[in-house]
Amino acid sequence: MGPVAATTGTYDVALNRRKALMGDSGPMALVQNFRVFGIACFACIGGLLYGYNQGVFSGVLTMNNFMDHMGDYDSKLAADQTRKGWLTSILELGAWVGTLLSGFLAEQYSRKISIIIATGVFIIGVVVQTTAVAGGHSSILGGRFVTGMGVGSLSMIVPMYNAECAPPEVRGSLISLQQFAIEIGIMTSFWIDYGTNYIGGTGSTQSEAAWLVPICLQLAPALALFCGMIFMPYSPRWLVHHDREVEARKVLATLRGLSQDHELVELEFLEIKAQSTFEKRTVADKFPHLQHPSAWNTFKLQFVAIGSLFKSMAMFRRVIVATVTMFFQQWTGINAILYYAPTIFQNLGLSGNTISLLATGVVGIVMLLATIPTLFYIDKLGRKPILTIGAIGMGTCHIIIAVIVAKDQSSWAKHTAAGWAAVAMVWLFVVHFGYSWGPCAWILVAEVWPMSNRPYGIALGASSNWMNNFIVGQVTPDMLSGITYGTYIIFGLFCFMGAAFIWFYVPETKRLTLEEMDILFGTDTTARADFERMEAVNREIGLKGALGGEVGMGYSEKEKVSEDGKSQ
């Protein structure tokens, strides 16, 4: 039991020392880490591209000229709703493929270079979509699939990059920037759709530019991200893991705005190095034929690593947290709203495409505003309470909408107030999502994995997100056409189930380093050999020495607390 105790004690002492040095979380912590904040904001252009693609097609689908070009792939006939679903959801299918490839890219070529590659793929997909005037639905389907591969990769790699560059006291806030950027993209796309809908008129005279302009505009931020990432730093954790320690220490100090010999920089560097060394030796011990870091071995290792996530209870618990959280994020119905908002608002009694597009624009604004408080206070309030309250709020909104639709869907003209009440519930639903499941779900997926498994673990969680995203996008048109108010009941029940899952199963992860997440998820119940290896690494790289004599008391104190029934 000695090695287990010592290792746990080492990380407890490291956590307490770091908390004493780094101060409180919140807005002032972002000010103190302004350099990291700026880099994270720029990287989150990837999130903006993701959000823009989520939102832009909801308006484009309802534009008369686009419907003329798409034929039976974008009509209002019930028999064509499945084709319409494909036109929307093909992006998510491409994104699912992109996430599966991203683990290898992020590990082999770095998070930074992978963002550049994913952005290049995104740009190619957008260019293909612009040929839809001549190519029709085939260009849209092919282009959106390729674009999806790009945004799927970005949805995985950008949170990983921000998590690995961020100090613990602002990590949640910086990862939540991804969702904030997504919502800026969504809001921007909604209002661009509203404006370009008038090009050439809103009827049969509408110009092709009405839908081509929204599609083409996303090239500008994509090119900015592609060029700008060349000048961004590499992740210090990736540098350490690839034996570039001098560069890693320099980058870490620059990101923190401290000298390289500052105690906080030294402590964080040693923890990163300890975790990296431990996991390299674990790979060498378990998979000796893959320990050489060649591209082919890294490619094969991703499948071995994903398989290993299911072999221990501590790691499988992470799998459940990541994949099930993303499952519930999609089955809240958020992307049903975002992809088909104008159609939904028309079904709730708003007459005319222009009015429904205007109501859709409000969705983007309220979601963006709702995210702002979480950006600053997620590391103070924690993940669990925000996710639980948000899920209950969303579920309640869905049930209220279902009741209104069930009573008045056949007579909206006589019950305009009821229609606007349902619209208000949609807006309130989006508020609840904006401050809770939007940012917090991605935070959990990015922060729960150990270093060697992180690219593959995040890919697994993100692939769950995109596959469920694809399913929701595909079935929503048929659900709205076939079961009407039952659609909202189904989404509402999933929201309540998500609240129960978070409250009773998911642990709180705020203010822990990525390395200390091992302790939280129960690594101290694995084989003694793992802890003997980590203890040897801690001594070898100097982490125990940096903490002085404070480490030795770890186990006895924990054992005493446990006997008193007060252990964590």
C-alpha cells in the first residue's frame, strides 16, 4: 500500500501548493493569464466555423432560390423530409469521420499543425459547395461532407489545445470559449441569412447570391485561422511528450507570463513530465512493439489506445462520462432547433419566411448572451450544478412547448398568443443550453483524459457527439412532420435523464490539473505496478524533491480520514 499512498500524497501536496500560488478562479484569473486567453480566443475561430456551419443552413434551406436548385432534396412535401434531413445531416456524418482521424493527427503532428490541416480540409469543402449553382444537391452533399470532416476535427482539437495551454484556474473558462465561439458563429449565420434573404427579393425573383453569399463568407475566418495558427505556440504538454523539454519549459513560462525558474512553472512542468514519462513507460510495458514513436506505430496505437479505454474500470468510467454526456447534449434537441429553427417557428404559427428568420436570429443572440456568465464563473461554480440545472430547465421548456402545440397546432390563427408563448419557450430553452450543456459538455470531454489517451479519448467523446448530432439532424424533419408535439416530449424526457446522469454519476472536476484527474477517476485502485512506476518517475524527474518534505504524510493522513468516514 506504500506506493499507492505516496503517489496520492504527491499529487495532493502538488495540488495544494499550486492552489496557494495561483490564486482564485474567475474574471481576474483571466486578466492575469491574458496571453493564454488571447491565444485561446484565436484558436476558437475553429469553433466559430463549427457554429457558423450549424446555423447557416437553417436559413438557406428555406430560401426560395435554394429550394429551386435542390428540387426534391429541399421541399415541403412529407415524402421528401428524409432527403432534406440528408442535406443537413451529411455535415455531421463527415464530422464524425473527422473526429476519428483527429486523434492520430493531434498526437503525431501536434495539436497546432492538426488545426491547420483541419482548416485546410474545411476550406476545400466550402469551395465545393460554391459550385452548387451548376452541381445542385450533389455539390452540397459532397461539399458539406468534406466541410464536416474539417469542423469535426476542429471540434476535437481546439478544446484539447486550449486545455493543454491553460493553467488549472482558468482551464474551464478557456475551454468554454469553444462554445462561446460556436455561438458567435451560430448567431452571425442567422443574421446573415436574414439579411441575404432579401437579395433579389424574397419570392420567385430571389437571386442565387441570397444563399451563395452566406456559404462563401465563411472562407474569410477559415483563411485567418489557417494562416494565424502558423504563429501560435505548440502545446507544452505535447512538446514534453515528444521530448522537446527545453522548448516546452520556455512555452510554459511564456504562456504563464513568468520566468522559467518560477516555482509555479517548475511545479507544472514537473507534473507534466511525470505524467508523460509514466505513460510512455506504460506503453513500453504493455505494447513494446509500438513504443517507437513512428507515424505508423502512432496510427496503430490509436486503435490499441481506444481499445484500452474499455479494459479498466477507471478508464471505462471516463468513456461513459465523455460519450454519454455528448449523447445527452445532442438529445436535448439543441441542434434540432439550430438546424430547423425557421421551419419550427413556422410550425408554431409564425407566418412568412422573413418573420421566422427574424425569430431564428433572436435564438442566436440569447444563446450567445447566456454563455457569457459561464465563461467567467465555470471554475467557481463547478460543472455538475450548472449541467443539472440546465438540463432540468431545458426539459421543462420542451414539455411546455409540447402542451401548447398539442392544444393549438390546428388553429394557430386563432391562438397567436399561444404561438408566441411557444416561441418564447424555444428562446428560454436556448438560454438554458447556452449557460450549461453548451460549454460544460466540451469541458468534461477535454479534461478527463490522461495524456497518452487524451487525443483518442476526446476523439471518442467527440465522435459520440457527432454521430448523435447526425442522427438528430436526420430524423428531425420526419419527427416534426410525423409526430409533431411528440418531438418535444421525446427531447424533454432525454433532458431529464441527462440531469439524473450528471447528478448521480459524473464527478466534479473543477480546479484540478489534467494530471490530477487520474486520482479523481480512481486510478489508485489499479495495479500496484502502475503506482510503483509513477513513484519512481516522481523521484527521477524531481517532483518529490520540488515539494520538499510535505509528501511523506500523504497515506497515513488519508487513511485516518477514511477511517473517520470523512474521505473524499
